[in-house]
Amino acid sequence: MPTSHYFTDRLDLYRAELLERSIPFWLNHALDWQYGGIATCISDAGDIINTDKYLWSQLRAVWTFSALYNHIEPRDEWLAAARNIVDFVKWCGRDVEGQWVFCVDQRGRVKQGATSIYADGFAIYGLTEFARATGSQEAIALALGTYHNVQQRLARPGSYRTDPYPLPAGVKAHGISMIFSLVFFELGRLLNDNSIIEAGLHHAREVLDVYRRPERELLYEFMRLDNKLIDSPRGRAIVPGHAIESMWFMIHIFQALGDDDRLRQAVETIRWHIEFGWDETYGGILLSRDAAGGEPWWPFADSKLWWPHTEALYALLLAYEVSGESWCLDWFDKVHDYAFHHYPVPEHGEWTQKLDRQGRPFTETVALPVKDPFHLPRALIYSVLSLSRLAAAENKQSNSD
């Protein structure tokens, strides 16, 4: 059992990390009030590396500032930041077919077109949260238009791109069902539209019933279109942090529906992957492993990126909330200790993003050349909410003793 004030102490720390360090970094260094949007290529010290604006990151930032307003405190500065980005992306972010582009320059001129359907997913996610904060009918219409556009493409495998990891013919990706399960579900709930909710549930069932393989205690990143495993280095790719992140998505969805069986599946899958991904030699969560123990296909497989650790922190807290199982807190403490020892940059306020297996920073680009306000602040927002609930129960118990 956790010690007295365990959750209260961590709540204070995570709230301070969010409100005194992470968010001030982005407000002070990254908002582009001249041309709109937010800088997405920025150093740990807050220096702008280049002025390209990746829509992936713009739209995730809309979610973050809107969620701060919705879940932490209705501060005008947070809503102003979200609105600044929305006003920028709504005129420059889509091509003539209504698909979200990948990258624009500082002024919004397209540099790379619609090469990743993930950008469309983040558009739905960010605009839904912004509409929740503001009631903006324009944001709802844009989110709905994106939803319908995406649904048409998802029905035709091969008709869309998935940069930065393109899909071979005949292959589908866990990441697609993962993101669209959550963003469709969130949009459907906001609009009370059962057809959109069901579209999200279709993808949630894909995650849990196709990519998740309980007989192997693993969740695979890639699958054949006929739902069969792929016996190749790519087909055996496991990304523990991605599986863990996906499972807290599943908990959000199926907790809202009161489905205890699905919650149990999600919690046990978190345990599989924190155990499978943990580096017993140097600590931390490996980016990728081969399911059969071979050489991993995934680039930078033995690196220790910040985002799997932020996702695991929240996922483990949430798993504890819904299961009460002590292993969740045991692992939370291990991930917390590694993360807070290795990633924070106290003199500037945010976290560094890329460490090698031994925990040393490196500069090569992994996936995208961006730093954006998403994985860390989102994990802190949700961890603060979870810790607030757990601390309230802890204090109630303490007062009754």
C-alpha cells in the first residue's frame, strides 16, 4: 500500500511540473503571435531552430491549450494560445481535397502536402477539445468535415499515406486504429452522435482484438489486411510505449461505457509492455523490441525517448485507479524515478526528448524534427486529474482513521 500522503505529494510535484515549468516554456518561447500558430522546431533552451510548422504539432498544441482550459483552469491565456493556432491552421492546414497537409512555412505556405493521415487524426482531436472549450461551431464543422473525409479514405486501404512510417501494400498499422478510436469517440461524445461513437469503437475493437495478441502477451504495430501476423522484422516490431499509450486510450473509451472486461484487457496489456520494454541493464523504456528477440526493425530501437515514459506515467496511474493492483504503483515509481532523473531541463522548464540506451542525449532526428507541447503536458494534465482523485480518496481515508 502507498504511504500516507503518497498521492498528495506527487500531485503537488506534477502540478508544479505542468504549471510552473512545461507550459510557461511554450508560452514564453513558442507562440507565433505575428504569423499565427506555434513554433514546432525549437531547442530545449527555447531557441527557434527553424520556422517550419508541422501541422501534426500545431494540431496537438490546440488540444493541449484547450485541455488546460477545460480540465485544469479556465485561463484566458491558454484559450488565446489555442485560438491563435486554430486561426492559423484553419486557412492554411488543408489541401483542395480537404486533407490536412504535413508541413507549412512560418507564413502558412505549404511545404509538404497531405502525406500523413495522422495529421487528420490530430485535427479532429484538437478541434474537438477546442470546441469543448469554446462551443465554436466553426471548429465542430471542421472536425466533422475531417471525420467524413478520413472515413472515406480509411475504407480504401492504400489510398492514404502514413508518414513518417509509410505502409507497404497489404499492411495496416496499429497507430491508425489507435488514434481514430479515441478521436472519433471523443468527437462522437461531444456531439452525442452514436454513429461517430460506433466508428471509434470499431477501431478500439481492432486494437484489442486484432493487434493485441494475448497468447503472446504482446501488441503488434503492423498486421496484414486479413488480420494475420507478418513474419518479418517489421511485422515483429513491438513499440512498448505505443502499446501503453494505446491502452490508456482504451481505458478512457471503455470506462465511459462501463465495460469491465475491456478494462481488464487494457490493464493487463499495460503490464505486458512495461515489463517487456524495460531495460534491466540501464533502466528506462526501450523504444522498440523484436517480438521474437531478434534485431529490431524500428529505427533507434534502443533509444530512451521522453514520450514512452510520459505515457507510461499516466497509464500506470490510471491502471491503478481502475484495478487497485499494487504492481501499477511499483512500476509508476520506477518510471517516475527514471524520467525525473533523466529528462527535465530545470534551467529552461521543458524535458529533453532523446536519450541513447545509456541515457545520454543525442541530436539525430527520430520520426519528426519537432519539439511540441503534447506528450509531456498531456501526461501531466491527465496525471494531475488522476492524482487529484487518488489524493482526495487518500485524504478521506486519513481523516477517517
